[in-house]
Amino acid sequence: MLDLLCVGHALVDIRFLVNKFPLPDEEARIFDEKRGVGGSAANVAIGARRLGLRTGLIAKVGLDSFGRMVVDELMSEGVDISGLRISTTLPTGFSIVVRDSEGRILIYGFKGASEDLTIKDVDKELLQNTRYLHIASLRPDTTLEILKMLEGGSKPVVSWDPGRVLALSGLSKLRPIISLVDIVSVNKREITYITGEENYVRAAEELRRLGPKIVIVKRGSEGVYVLSDSAVVDMPAFPPEKIVDTTGAGDAFIAGFYSALKRGYGLEDSVKYAALVASVKVSRLGSHEVPRHEEVVKIAEDLYKLSFRK
């Protein structure tokens, strides 16, 4: 039995640190280059595993060197890869992440085999043997079929994160998915894309009326707004020690949120814990470089006089 199963993209992130973002016909200097596993679903699975949860991943990669890199890193992190599928026709997806000296990022994405994950690739038994299920940046037809597959029986708590591109589809296309999930996790820009509403509070209320029990609006350096059927949590961000890499900060938040829920924290403490995890991640290079639970506990006590002992 898994604590958390993630479904979505497993990619390779190719990261460049540059002195500046060049204009057309200009050249920027590359100071550093690194490669590692990325993709929202993979980030959450690895992050939550580091925080102490038993996690698994359903995703699709190609039969190539990038696919081997994904498999090796997931295995080294202790993520269950029994749901990972291999495409013999499409290459592993990748993202080129360019970061400047101020921590800002540009991302160029090629989804490759990740977008070829269909319901035929999804292990129903794995879906039913997890406490929490997180679906991230997955094509909407496969997402909807997974949600319908879970109807009519005991099912995990299901969260959904559309990601930047899918959020642009708008509410009319995404409404069937939103109505079937328990938690919607979006950033401030994505919730405006979905609803057309600039005010994130009103936008969250609109999504809540469609059925989810919790709507999470990640607002970056401004903090996070969480609306549930019983409470509202509006929390400023914990300032990071330094800003190194903001990629995957939202995924780190979700990994932290589920880690806190699994430990029995209430909603407000779960949000605090998750926000602290995201803050630490921003100070580190890599899309899933989250701290271990013990480190979160120590930082919370030393810097903020908060107790997360469970």
C-alpha cells in the first residue's frame, strides 16, 4: 500500500545557469549545466519520498538514455516504478530550464513519451492501493478516464494540478475533471486561465462550487491561499535563505502538504509545513531538491518556533 501515487510526466531537466537572458541575436554565457529528473508528477513523488512517504509513479518514458536516467534516479530515490511504462516509438520528454543570476527561469518543454500515457498504460490495481493520488499535467482524456475508473468504490483522496499549458484550456474543457477530484492545486496565473477571474479568492470559490473539497492557490513569494469546505488559510510565504531555483516550488509544496496530512496535521499546520518545504526547495538547485522531514522540523523550530514533531 502506497501513501502517495503520482500520475503524469517524468522528464529530464537540462539546466543552464546563464549570466542573462539574451535578446534575439545576442549571446549569453553559460556558467553551469546539470541534468536530472523533472516533470511535475516525478517531482512530487521524489519530494514526498524524501519527506518519508511511500510513493509511486505512473508515467511513460522512451527507450533511450534519458529514459534510463529517469529510471535510475527514481530507483535511487526509493520511488516505486512498477507503474512506469516504456515507449518504443517516442523519446523521453525533456525540459530545457534556463536560469539567470537573479533566479528567474525560462523553460522550453518537449513532452515526448509523457504525453503518450493512455488509460491502457495505467494499472488499476496500483490506483486502488494508495492513500493519496496526485495527477499532474496529464492529458485531460487520460485524466478523466482515470477518475471514472475510480468511481463506484473506495478510492484514494485525489488531487489534480493542471500545469501551465493545460490550464489555458479553460473551464468549459476542464470542468468534468474538476468536478471529480477532491483537491485542485493551481498557481495564481493558472486559476485565472481556468476561470477568467483575476481575483484568486473569487476564482477559488468558483472552483470550490464545482465539487472539490480543497482548492490550493500557490502564489509564489506572496504565499498560498487554501479554501476548504470548513476553513480558509491565507498564509504568507516563508522567506528563503536565498533564491537559487524556483522550478518545482509548487511541486515541493504538494509533496510537503501530503507529508503533513499523512502525519495527521490539521489543514493550517499542513499548509505551514508545505510552505516551509517549498521555501527550502527554492534555495536549492533542482526541481525536486526538497529537505528531509527531520530538516524541516529543525528549521521550523530554530527559525520560526514551530513544532512539527509527529
